[in-house]
Amino acid sequence: MAIACSCSCCLQVLLLWAALWTVALAAVAVPAKLKAAPAPVVAGPVSRVEDARMFQIYYGQSFKVIKNFGDGKSYLLMQNTSKMASKTKYCTGRIKSFVIPLANFSVDTTASPGTNAAMAFLNFSHLKYSLHHQFRSVSTEINISVFFLKRNKLLGVLESLKGITSNQVASQCVLQSYTSGNTQLVNRTDAQTLSQFSAQFISNIDDDKGCNFAAYVPLEEDTPLQRAEWIKYLGTFTNSEDRANAVYDAIKRNYLCLSKAAANLSTRFKPIVAWIVYTQGMWTFVKESYALQYVTDAGAEIVDATITNKRFNSSDSEDMDNFHAILCTVDVVIDQTYALEPAEYKLSTFLENINVSQDSCFSFVSNRSIWRFDKRIGVSGTLDWYDGAISQPQLVLGDLIEVFFPTGNYTTIYFRNLAKEEGVTEIGPEMCTRSMSAPMEPITLPCQ
Ligand SMILES: *[C@@H]1O[C@H](CO)[C@@H](O)[C@H](O)[C@H]1NC(C)=O
Ligand SMILES: *[C@@H]1O[C@H](CO)[C@@H](O)[C@H](O)[C@H]1NC(C)=O
Ligand SMILES: *[C@@H]1O[C@H](CO)[C@@H](O)[C@H](O)[C@H]1NC(C)=O
Ligand SMILES: *[C@@H]1O[C@H](CO)[C@@H](O)[C@H](O)[C@H]1NC(C)=O
Ligand SMILES: *[C@@H]1O[C@H](CO)[C@@H](O)[C@H](O)[C@H]1NC(C)=O
Ligand SMILES: *[C@@H]1O[C@H](CO)[C@@H](O)[C@H](O)[C@H]1NC(C)=O
Ligand SMILES: *[C@@H]1O[C@H](CO)[C@@H](O)[C@H](O)[C@H]1NC(C)=O
Ligand SMILES: *[C@@H]1O[C@H](CO)[C@@H](O)[C@H](O)[C@H]1NC(C)=O
Ligand SMILES: *[C@@H]1O[C@H](CO)[C@@H](O)[C@H](O)[C@H]1NC(C)=O
Ligand SMILES: *[C@@H]1O[C@H](CO)[C@@H](O)[C@H](O)[C@H]1NC(C)=O
């Protein structure tokens, strides 16, 4: 079948359309306008993916296609004003369709790192929310949902609704909305309720339970900037491309500037960093590529990968000897060990876990450089590391530059120094100073 592609791009869209036709031909009549479209004009703003590897966006005249390499699906986003939108609905193993701009949506925040903060940039935060009291009593449970309802029907706006699936969020403004009674909690496993949203964003693709589910998987990216670029993915669903582009550009510019400056900070040798984690009695070196990228971008060096492949059993003294030998060579330790209550994780906890005394001569102990990224936490112990830090990697980089090249002039946001008994910062609703109708602006750090 010959299909005229009205899109300015691209073979891919043509291929996708071909796929759509063969998979779901019965579902829809070919939009005649589309077929005859004379010029490949893309109305409205456009986002181009620069760094992220896990998604691509293609633009047509009245539609967009997101290819999501996280779940292997293509999302056909049809403008609500197009004929296609009223006639087309795809929900197959490989293709789903959405009408945009989304009238409402929800986010599974129990497993969608980075979404709250990313969404705050896009000015959805002006929405008014409402609370379902029956779930309040289970608000400490992990598997509940919070949905933010927009109730302002007076303006004739489609009823919108922003949902996130946990009140355990490390965002002061989200918490404010929750405590002010504007928040609805919904059972996360309740597919019926979730089906009422135009879209439900999830990041665990195994949780895909319906046609309105869309995978949001920044964590599958390799670098901090790639993760942050997922704001563009969200932006396409609400035609907020201009805003998403501006936010990402500002973040990227600042990140690259800081990284360039950091490259100049080390003298002859870069500081050596051990980024380690203790689980089930074993110490290991963290291998996640985004973490290694942060260390490199901040002008330091991670312990050589060839000697960090081992696991070290903390009850085995030979293992611990080997572990200590490696630690002897490092200047800075970042301890990623999970703590149910971050505030209770202190220097003594760490020293006990590595079986080292306070007066040991490890240089990170004597030089007091033992860090954790759990400084900013929500009321229930949720780390902003898994939300705001994903959206604003330039702040993490700024922290790490201070960690590796201390000036004493800069207060870290995400990292706290255990060695100096630095505590956590609990994020409460009272810390929300931004008006709910104002989108969050990315913070840019001074960088010449
Ligand atoms: C399309 O969405 C916009 C923005 O939400 C809304 O104002 C408009 O009424 C919608 N149009 C249709 C035809 O649904
Ligand atoms: C929460 O969900 C996980 C998997 O999604 C499940 O294993 C766990 O039992 C649930 N917990 C509660 C309290 O429902
Ligand atoms: C959530 O829904 C599931 C299945 O729909 C149900 O088994 C569970 O009890 C519900 N949880 C709450 C807190 O209502
Ligand atoms: C979301 O928007 C759609 C389309 O306007 C509407 O049918 C649906 O009821 C809304 N869902 C909720 C939960 O408000
Ligand atoms: C890096 O260092 C070189 C030489 O010390 C200097 O000329 C240059 O301006 C520095 N660049 C930055 C970005 O600080
Ligand atoms: C760690 O070492 C202890 C003592 O040798 C042993 O009992 C335990 O099974 C080991 N743990 C693991 C996870 O190998
Ligand atoms: C822990 O440290 C103590 C004192 O240095 C030592 O006697 C003991 O063997 C160590 N334990 C392990 C498992 O390395
Ligand atoms: C201790 O840290 C300072 C920077 O705070 C650094 O200049 C110094 O070289 C470090 N000393 C050791 C022994 O690592
Ligand atoms: C600390 O900041 C002040 C003002 O920004 C600056 O003048 C000073 O040089 C800084 N000190 C260090 C050690 O970077
Ligand atoms: C955010 O959205 C609200 C409602 O649409 C609007 O009134 C406000 O001006 C927007 N804020 C900005 C900074 O665009």
C-alpha cells in the first residue's frame, strides 16, 4: 500500500505507518487528509533527542510517534484536533495510541524515578488536587497512589488530573498539595481506576496493565544527561516541547560548563573515588554507568574497574583485608548502602560495616571524605536522589565537584559528609515556596 508520509522526517515514520497498517488495518480508515497532504509541515513545536538513547521522536503534521526502546513500543500521539484522533485507537503489543494534549494523566511514583521533578518543570503544577480520604489510613504503605486532580471546570478547561502513585515523595510542593488536602490516593494495583486516565506513566515495564500505560524509563540510560533529557519525552504528550527544550538546554549547558571547569581542577593526579555499596553482608563497587560518568565529569577517577569486580564478604577476614587494601588507595568514599532510615545512618554505621575504627589511617577517614547521596529526603525516607537529582544532574555534578575539590564555599544539595556527621535535610511541605501556578525553573550553578 502506498502511503504518503506527511511528515518532514523520515523513513522511520513511513515504516511505522506501514506497521500500523498491517497490524491494525481493520481498526481505522486511512485519514484522507493525511494521504493527500501536500507539504510536510509540522505544526507546533518540536523536540529533537540529542543525547538519550532509549527514545526517539518523529513528527507528522497532526501526530507524533515516540519510539520507546525501553518497552520496544511505539506510541502514536495524535493531536486532539485531528480527524485521526477521533477515529483511531491502537493498542497492540507494539503500538499504542494517545490523544494529545493529554486531558489528564497519572504517574506511578512508587516506581517512576524522576517524574515528579520533570513534571514540575512543565507547569502541570498549577493543577488543583483532591484527596480520597479512604486511603489516607494506608498512606504509609508503599503501594498506594496519589492522584492530583484538577477541579477547575469553571474555566472550561478539560478536567485535568495529575497523578502520582505515592505520597512518599521528596518534593516539597507535591507534599504541600498532599497535606493541604488536595491529593487523592488511589490503589496502585487498581487497574479500573487507572484506566480512567488518558495516560498512566510507569517505569517498570512489567507493570504495563493497559492501553493507557506509557513507559517512562530514564533509568535505563547510561549518563546523567541522557536521563535528564527524558523531560522531552514527557513534553511531547502535552505539546510542551518548547518548555522541555528550554529546560534541557539550560541543564545541559550548565552541566557541560561545570564539567569543563572540573577537568581543570585536578593538578597532577585526579582524586580517586570508591563508590561502594553494602548489601546482605557483602561489599561491592557500584558499576552503574551513570555513577561512573558523574565521577569522571566531576574531574575525579573511579577505582580501576579491573580490581573492583569482586564481592567482599564482611564476615570473611581475608575478603575484608583485600577490600581494605583497595580502600587504602582511595581519597573519597561514596557509600550507597541502603538505609531504611537515612538519618540513622551515621559514620559509626559505616565504620562498623567496613570493620574499620575511627582512628584508622585510611585517607578518606583522616581527611574526612565519606559521602552519601541521601541528604535530601521526604518525610517517609524517600530520597530526592531518585527524583529531583535525575531531572537536575547539574546539581549533582556541582555537589561532586565540591566533594572532590572542596572549597568550603558551597553547600551540597544531595551529598552529605558522614565523616563530618552531616545530617539529612527533611523535605517538608512548608519548604514549597513556589506558587503552584509557576513551573519550577532549573537551578543553574555559577560557572564561568
Ligand atoms: C484539545 O486540547 C486542548 C487543550 O487541552 C483543549 O483546549 C481543546 O478543547 C481540545 N480540543 C478538542 C477537540 O478536544
Ligand atoms: C507492593 O508491590 C510489590 C510488587 O509490586 C509486592 O511484592 C508487595 O507485596 C506489595 N506490598 C504491599 C504492601 O502491597
Ligand atoms: C488494591 O487493589 C487490590 C486489587 O485490586 C486489592 O487486593 C487490595 O486490597 C487493594 N489495596 C487497598 C489498600 O485497597
Ligand atoms: C481524563 O480525560 C478523559 C478525556 O477527556 C476523560 O474521559 C476521563 O474521564 C478523564 N479521567 C479522569 C480520571 O478525570
Ligand atoms: C584551564 O587551565 C588552563 C591552564 O591552567 C587555563 O588556561 C584555562 O583557562 C583553564 N580553563 C578553564 C575552563 O578554567
Ligand atoms: C560470608 O562468610 C561467612 C563466613 O565465612 C559465611 O558463613 C557466609 O555464608 C558468607 N556469605 C556469603 C553471602 O557468601
Ligand atoms: C574486624 O576488625 C577486627 C579488629 O581489627 C579484627 O580482629 C577482625 O578480624 C575483623 N573482622 C573481619 C571479618 O575482618
Ligand atoms: C585531604 O583533602 C585535601 C582537600 O580537602 C587535599 O588537598 C589533600 O591532599 C587531602 N589529603 C590526603 C592525604 O588525601
Ligand atoms: C568563596 O566565595 C567567595 C565569594 O564567592 C570567593 O571570593 C572566595 O574566593 C571563595 N573561596 C574559595 C576558597 O573558593
Ligand atoms: C502555568 O500554568 C497556569 C495555568 O495554565 C498559567 O496561569 C501560568 O501562567 C503558567 N505559568 C507559567 C510561568 O507559564
